[in-house]
Amino acid sequence: MTAQPIHAHRPGLRLGRKVLHQLRAVLERDTGLQAASYLQEAGFAGGEELYAEFAEWLVATRGVERPSDLDAQYLSEVLSQFFSELGWGALSVSQLGSVLALDSTEWAEASDETRGEFPSCHLTCGLLADFFGRLSDGLVAVMEVECRSRGDARCRFLAGAPETLSALYDRMAQGSSYADALGLSSTSAA
């Protein structure tokens, strides 16, 4: 007798949130500031598989053959459902000046128990950079500017052209908030 799989093969691998939190903690303990780079690089490496899974999911759930065919007005709804089903958490997408804001109040990589000084969803930044680069057929950089691990109410990732995020980072390093650096009012950044 041969056991039949209950679910169809899915290319992804599911790990619990505690695995992500422990991985970050160990890397930060043992490598210091290098942990962010290692996690971003690992996340970036996973973007291709995540995108492929999204493409398959999009056909199965929405009948959309190619992700580039998805109407932009449904992007937030579709990505929220996709990332929720994978266990990452709901993710809303909105235009914020020259970048996309990707927001989640329940993002898996963030830890409610940690109160770091800086945003720390580094794996996600790499993962989303590669994913959105494939989705847009261009180079995309992602920077986290709010993080639940830091005590913020949500994780907020900004996605945009690398030169845009580089200039944004430089302005923030000089003391500007990301909203000010993007030339936004505080109400439009909310």
C-alpha cells in the first residue's frame, strides 16, 4: 500500500516564526551588524521561488496567467491573501510618493518580544526586493522603516528604484524621517 500525499506538492518550505526569530538572534549575537547583510542575501535568494509560487497561486486562485497581467488595483488584495496563506501575514500595498509602502501589523519575521533599536526584518527586505523586481521586471530595493520588533505598531517596507531608496537612506541617516525624506506630509505617510 502506498500512501498518497494529502496536498499537492508546493515548492515552498514552511518554517515557524520562532525559527526566523531564533535565526536572527543567533546571527546578531555571533556576527553583529553583518547579520543584516546575511539575512538580506538569504532572503534575496528565496525571491525566485516565492515568485514562482505566486505565479502558480495566481493562476489557481484568480485565473491570471502571468503576474504582469494582474490589474494594479487588485495588487494589495491579492498580495495580502497570498502572503497570509503562506503564513507571513497580511500585507497591504499603497503608493507613497515615489515608492510603494508595504504594511503589515502581523508580519512573521517581526517579534513582539524584541525591542531593537532599528527595524530588523532583514530576510524580508531581501525576499521582497527580489519578488517585486520579478513582478515589475526591473531592479527594486526594499527598506524597512517601521518594525514591530522595534515597538512600532506595524512593519512598513518601502519598495522602489535602488537610487530612490539610496537617496532616502542618505536623508534618513542625516536625521530626516522617511516621510520628510520622501517630501510627504505626516498624514500622507500614515
